[in-house]
Amino acid sequence: MAEQVIKPDLNFINDVIASGGESLKKCFQCATCSVVCNVTPDDKPFPRKEMLQAQWGLKDKLFANPDIWLCHQCSDCTAYCPRGAKPGEVLGAIRKMSLQEFSVPGFMAKMVNDPKFLLVLLGVPALLYILIIAAQGFFGDVSIPTEDGKIVYGKFLFSLYYVDTVFTAAALFAVFSLFLGVTKYWKAMSSAAPNAKGSFGKALGDTIKEIIGHNRFKKCEVTKARATAHMLVFYSFIGLFITTILAFAKVIPEYFEHFGVHLGIDNSLLDVLTIIYKIIGNISAAALILGILLVMSNRFKNQVKAGLGGYYDWLFILLVAGVGVTGLLAQFLRMANTPVAYPTYVAHLCMVFFLFAYAPFSKMAHMAYRATAMIFAKQSAREQ
Amino acid sequence: MSDGKSILVIGGGMSGLTAAIEAAEAGNSAVIVEKSPFLGGRVSQLNKYFPKLCPPNCGLEINFKRIKNSADITSYTLAEVENISGDEGNYDVTVKLKPRYVNDKCVGCNACYEACPVEMPNEFNFGLNNTRAAYIPHNQAFPFKYVIDDRFCKGAACKKCAEACKYDAIHLDMKPETVKLKVSAIVMATGWELYDTSKLDILGGGKIKNVITNMQMERLASPNGPTAGKILRPSDGKEVKNIAFVQCAGSRDENHLAYCSYICCMASLKQVTYIRDQYPDSKARVFYIDIRTPGTRYEQFYWKIKEDPNVTLTKGKVAKITEDAATGDVVLVAEDILAGKKITEKYDMVVLAAGMVPSTKASKIPADIKYTDDGFVLPSSLKKGLYAVGTVKSPLDVAKSVQDATGAAVKGIQSARRSK
């Protein structure tokens, strides 16, 4: 006999409501949302199912499922919902809560998503850099070294010791934490759908193809313009990643030099490398700022039909915007040779730190979780 | 002209007729003001009543006979109330009469229609076919007098109808008139309009030929409708053997009508019988959020329809309708909630179960009355002497409107008695 015991988790229901899903209870299960959604599979479509599960507090069913991340929050569902139940926003709230469930350590997700802790979290890199600056004596009489009277950030916070060490550590932490979180998510999905076994490689390949083309985003109707905005931000991140790698490659000889090993690489080669990554970096930064401005303008334009979003969304958006703006500003102020360049540079570093060190817990984590969900869905034939 | 017992009834539909007739038969006098050229309202457009499935025209005929037999009922068609002043027992009302261009000499011979060169959409049939600018709204219209629609008629430049009329019944130079009334009470029975389905963009309302409204379905099935009761789809006249009904087309939707329109579930279930009776091999599917058939008789009707193996009732609102351009078939997407599957299906024709909008949403009654956001009269805002009936207060079926109207007749009589 197929007997199913449903244990509603009342706290979970209240948490969803508190996390931006306040309209949850308005849903009367008409299924308009599942029909207008262009990204859901036809079998057990979302988001009506999720709305019911959330109303019943069936946390495990929601979290151990690729569907909450297959949703791209096009908001077609929210726009056409006859009750103002805003399925798009409810699923957004559930995704945010699933980060608290899966990310390691979980308390970080709570902190990153709570404005109360903003100053604390921002304080970590700020304090770190203040200590570094103080340790070098820059707050005392020691003047900041320059090169022929020109500002060179490398002389200020010598890259080998400070910038790179801090960021390498932060990046390793983020990658490791994300990996642990995503693994937990994968395991949860696997135990909920144990028979799901297709080719992992093919699923991975198809997912990458889909992300590169932003094919899912393009299926959105009400928020059509989001595909372009997201693409700009996405590709500029890749551009900036390449920039970072090349910039890092450029200083490798310096590292060796520092330890007394002379690599004998031609300086003109390094100069060419510098020109290349500066071009890529500047184009990417411009694309990043344009993209994130479009993201913001789309949110305002669609706020009636799709909602404006909450702290979780705007922290991420503003951080990305901040990284782009301070990055470009730091460059121009350095070129202008004005001392304001230094605090701008430090602000930039703090924001980059925030963005990457806390990535496993902020909206930045969506890239890992959504990609994981897409791979799982494809491997388990949940979708093509 | 007030005899101290006169009651004004605004609206000559089933509710208004009932209120006026009941009041008159109790010894009061009643005046009916109806804005269309005929009495009977929405009911005259229906093919059958639910749940008894009898033709509404027989009930209307009885009422028209009662009007004819009563010396105490005056009715104005093509008439609108322009102004109301005063209080219970002593209302002064101004009524504006639009010219009909046809006088009482009309015998209904159809010569003017035959002579008229101007085609116009047939409003009585919700645009399913055309009529002409000189026309009779339908073959059982009361009063059975032709009318000339001056929005389309070319007037003195044409005159073909007037020339064709052997009875000197047509006068194209008729002017609007004003009638002043003194009444003791006013019953508002202004009825409802069908929700404009062209606002339902994802359902193809008004765009896809074979997506029709529930009221158009009534006309398609009516013996005096555009197809003489044969249910043929608009695009190519094909027999409709595979039909879907889309419930809550606009109703229960805060983007359209925030309320349940009350009658659409019963109306669709009733219309399922039109198809199933006419084409024994036909199939019908009703997509719903909830089937709402309140009360024992309606619930029993629902159970009976459910027993038909060719009828499928599917929980899940339709939210996407497109046209198969090659065949004219209608492609519909819904989630079959109980099966947990999003389904795409093709039908010969799809009926949108569109909701009720109170006529007072668009045109207010010229009196100190409050309305809900949806345009319904707020009964608590009505002063003594003013009474609202039927769908002017909330969506309602015919049977309950008639009961409501009888109650309002009593209220009107009381107002008249009080003020004597």
C-alpha cells in the first residue's frame, strides 16, 4: 500500500515568507505559472508544484530537486499569476534558503544574506588591508614608494606578499566551499532520484553549451532583455578572469626573482602581455559596468510585473557594479597620479574580496548551483 | 403624472421585467427603461437554461404576455436614464429616448432590411455574423419593431428603407426625445456585459477565429442564431466534434476580474451538452481551477455531465492558446495538475468561459451611489427608495436574479406605500 506521510515544516513555511516569499499563501494552484513558463520540462512542471510544496513546508522535496535552479526567474509566471502569488519571487527565496542548507559553513550564508552582518563581512577585508598598510608603516612617516614619481600600486601593496596571498587564499576557500556545497546538493538530488543515470560528460557538455549561448534566458518573455544584460556580465567576468590569469603570469618572473631565481624572460614579451591583458581588462570592465547597469534598469523596468528583488539580489548587483566602477576608477586615478587612487584601490580590493570570498554564500553561488542543477537534470533525463 | 405608486425599473432584462411585472400585478404602476431596442436582455441571447435545459424564450414570452396584459406597465426601449433627483416617494427622473427611426406602424415585414445596403456586425450574435443597419435584433424581439442603427445608417442620403416601407413606418428625421417621470422608487437592474476577451492576450481572445466566448457559443447553438443552431466553427464552418472549454477566462484573476463570475462553470457544463447532444461522437474537455456548481441541483448537473465518457474534466488552467494556421485548429496548453503533466492539445474550437462585468462598470447610474472597485453597486450605499437587483450587485444566475427582483418589487411597493 502506497502510504505517504507528509510532515509539514511550519518553520520552513514562515522562513520562505520571511525571505521574500510573502505572497506564497496567495497561490490557489491554478497552474497558470507552469503553463506560461517556457523553461520548465513538461513532466512535473514547475513552479506550481514548488508553490504547493512550499505551502506545505516540504523543504526536502524542494531542496533535493534540480527544478528550483532550472528556474531562471523570467517572471512570466509572476506577471500572469491571477493571484499575485509571485511564483518567481517565491522560488528565488527558496533558492536563497537552499544555499543556507547546502553551503559550507552554513552560518556564513545566513550572515551574507542578513544586512545586519554587512559591516562585519566588509570589515574582514578592510581590517586585513588596514593591518597590511599599517605593517608597512604607511600610516606613519614612511612615504609610499613611487616609480619616477608615478603611482604604482605594486609598490604600495607589494603584490607577492599581500594582494596575491590574500586573494589566492580567498579564492581557494571559495572554490573548496562551493565544491563541498554543490556536492551536498548533488547527493541530495541523487538520493531523491536514485535511478537517474545518463552520461555525465554529455550532460556537462550540453550544460556548458546552453550557458555559453544563454539559451534558457532567451526563452523568457516578460523579462526578455535580461539575456543581453546577463550575457554582458557573464562574459565580462570571463574576460576579467583571463585578465587576472595573464596579470598573474606576468608577475611570475618577479616571484622567482624575489627568491633569487632568474628566469631570463625577455622584458618586451612581458610588455606585450601587459598590453594584451590591459586591453582585455578594460573592455571587460566596460562590458561589466554596462551589463550591470542594464541588470539594474531591467529590474526597475520590470518591477511591477517581476518584482524588484531583495537584499540578497541587490547586495550582489551593487557589489558587481562596485567592483567594476572602483576597478576602472582605480586605473584612471592612478593614471592621473592623484593620491585618491590609493583608497580607491583599497576599496576595489575589499569589494573583490567580498565578491569572491563570500561567493559560496551570496547570489554569486547561483552559477555553481544552477550549473549543477542543469547537469543533473540533463543526466537524469529530467530535461534535454 | 405620478400617481404616488409608480416604480421605475432601469434595465429590461429578466430581473427588470420581473420587478416591473410583479409590482404592476400587485397594483402599482411600473416604467421600464431599457437601453437596447428590445426587452429580454441577456436571457434572450441564451439557447438553454441550466440546469433544466429548457429554452429561455418560453419564460420570456410569458413575461411579455404579462406586460401586454397589464395597463400599468410602460416600457421604453433605446432609452437611458439621464438624471435622477429627489428622495423616496418623490423622484424626478429624466429619460432620454434615442430615435428608433421606426414608428408603431411597423408590421415587421422585413422590406426595410431587404432594401438596406449597409452591413454591420450583428451585436445580438456577438459579431458572429452581419446584419444590416435597418434590422430586427432577433426573430423573437419584443417589441417586434424594426430599428435603424444610426451609427451605420447613411440617413437621408440613402433612404432606401423608407422608400421600401409600405406602411410609412420609417422616418429618418426622428429626433431624440426627453421624458420626465415622477416615481416613488427606483429598481436598478442594469445587468452585465461579457468580459472583453481580447484583453486575454495569452488565450487568443478576439484574435484566433475558432476561439469563441461562452456567449458566442450560446448564439451558435441557438435556433435563432447565425447558424440556425448548428454548431459550426467560425473559420470554415466545420462541425465541431472536439471542443475545449477554458474556465475562468478572466475571472478569479486580479489582472482581469478579481472575482468568480459564478455562472461560467454551469454555463460550460451546459454547453458541453449542446455539443454532445448535437454530435454523438464528439468529445469535450473542460479545463478548470475548481468546478463551482453550488447547491444541490447544480452539483447534480455536474455529476451527470461527469458520467459521460466523452467528457473530460481537467484540473489546470489554460494559459496558452495558439492557432494552427494550416487547419485553423486551436492548440491549447495546460497543466493537467492531477497527472502532473504539461499538455498540448489540438481542438476544432475552444470556448472561453468569459466572466461577467456589471454594466455599471462602464456607465454609472446618475444617482448618489457607491460602487465596488469592480463596478458593482454597493448595496449598503443605497438610500431608501433605491434598490439594486441581480447582477448589478454581484454575478448571479437567472433563477436567483428573478427571486431577487421579486424581492425588490416588494421593496419598491413598500417605498410607494410609505410615501402615499
